[in-house]
Amino acid sequence: MFIVTLLASPDRADLDGATVEALRNAWGGGEARWLSRGVAAEFPLPALPANRWEAWAGLQGLGVDLVVQPAGGRRKKMLLADMDSTMIGQECIDELADMAGVGPRVAEITRRAMNGELDFEGALLERVGLLRGLPEAVIGTVLAERITLAPGGRELVATMKANGGYTALVSGGFNAFTASVAAQLGFDEHRANTLLADNGRLSGDVARPILGREAKVAALEEISARLGIDHADVLAVGDGANDLGMLHLAGAGVALHAKPSVAAQCDIRINHGDLTALLYIQGYAAGDFA
């Protein structure tokens, strides 16, 4: 048995009942259930449809995300989340670079690295090197003035924790930022790289080992083993090429507003919904949110 979930942007709330019923009828699904009127609906399906991705593409043109997944075990016990452009709306290193006067150069390297065009570790070191001499205090300024939490993040973390889930923030960015974001959102733990500084100024380097793609996979393996849960019990979310390892290993790997080359490698792609989509695909209704 499978579950089909249709999702629209909560800001627009324009998921039409006719759209839901048209797909349900075409696929021979069971009775539809609204999880949030105008935002999310689901229905059961006995078999995986052959034209799944054709339907997905058509619905994208209507501003609707489509997720088809096995019905069993979809409510997860652990959330493993990327930070930059996932749990927050920015790339922290790009914001620091803008303050250092090298914003466009660093942003282009970030774009290529997240799209999988550059080696993550090499791209990180190149970008951090361009921050050399920047006052360490600028980190606090960026956090206070430039970093915004992504919509739905508070509800996602709080609801999973309220239902016994464990939450971890794992970033290829910097722990000066993950510490703040994790505290604001209520994550149980966080992992990231450490920017090195000397006499109050960034040295242009990070502590070793560098946390990249493999470290995110290791985090999933280590934390799930510690909790005594299977990889299938993990919900992972990210947007960049360095997230693909954990997205593929998790029971549900969500490409959220991801780079096209990343989304193409994932079965769960959220391009229109916000982070609450990760609750809807687990079967939570809006009234269940913490």
C-alpha cells in the first residue's frame, strides 16, 4: 500500500479539491483526506503508478508538490537536517563573505559546490580563505541582522519532538551558526565545522576534520545507532550535493527547494511547500502540529 500526498505553498493555500480528486480518480486511489485545507491532502493507493513522474511534472506547473511513498513506517523517529538554505533562508558563508567584500565571488563558488560541480572540501577551504582577517565579531552581526529561520521549521522540530522523535542539525557550515539556530529551533544536537580565529580575526581556515558529505552520513549512522533505531526510521532533509549521502541513506530523504541536479536524485522533492511539508508527508494534520 502507498500514500499519495499533494502539497501547496502554505502562503497561497491554493491546492484545489478538484486537483486532488482528478488524480485520485485517475490512479484509482482510496478516499482523500485533507491534512490542511488548501495546503495538503493525501489518499491511499494499492500500487505505485507507472506515470508517477509525468504526474509530478504536470502538478509542478500548478504549484503543487506530489509525493508517493510506502504507507508503512512513514512516521519517522529522527530528523536529520541540513542548515543553510534548509532550516534557514541563507548560506552563512555567503553572508560573511558579503561583509568581507567578496560576496559575489564566494556566492558563485557556493552555488557550484552545492550543485555538485566542485569538491565540497576544496570549495569550503577556498571560500574560508577569502574571509581571512574578517573580525570574528562579524559572526554575531550576521546572526542578528541577516539570518532568518525558514518557514515551518519551528513546527517541524517541535512536532517531531512532541511525538518522541530526536532532532539533529548537521551542517557543512559553521558551529557558531548551528549553535544559535539549534537553540532557537529546539534541536537536540548540532554538528558543523569550526572557523578558526587568531586575536579576534578569522584566520582563513577551519578545524580538521572537515564536516562534509561523508560526515553527514556518519552522523546519521552514529546517532541512529546510539538511539537504537534503523536508518529507515530517519527523515533527512537538505538541498545541496553534500546532502545526497544522508538523503539516500535515510528512510525518507527530502530534497527541499534543492538544486536541480540534487532533486533529480531524490524521490521526495518539495519545491513549493515549506518545512511543514515534512510533517504532512508523515501523515500529521495541521491540527497535530506542536
